[in-house]
Amino acid sequence: MFLGQILTAIRTESQFAMTLGRQLREYHHVHDDARAAKSLVDAKLIGLVDLAHGNPITLRSLAEAIFGAFGKTHLLQLGALPEPAQ
């Protein structure tokens, strides 16, 4: 959702209002997750398995990097929305 909203703002040259972006997210490539799931099934593991890589990124860093890559940092409105409740 977040990435799609960013790309829509870039394509339409629209302002992108967001919080200060302190929230942490850990993104994975879909093929990495699919390969990991297959390995777990093939290994016949039972129980909980953590697929995290341990390298979260703030939404702010992600947004700044994407808008910057497109030369559209002027569209990014950090702090325009209130922070989410804890």
C-alpha cells in the first residue's frame, strides 16, 4: 500500500503527505520469501520460523530514497500527517 501510494504520487506529480516516518518496516523480495518457504517445506520443519532478515528501515528513509531516485523530493511532505497511536 505505502509503496503503491508513493508511486502514484510520483506518476501524477501529486504531493505525498505522510507522518515523520519513524515507523520501521522490513521489506523482502517476494522471490526470497518464496524460496525460504519452499526450503522450509522441503526440510519438513515443524513449528514457528522467523523469516526476518533483521534490517528494518524507517518509512521516512524508504520514501526519501524513492522520491530522490525519481528527482521528486519536492513532492514529499514529511510530518504532514499525525503520528500513529502507539
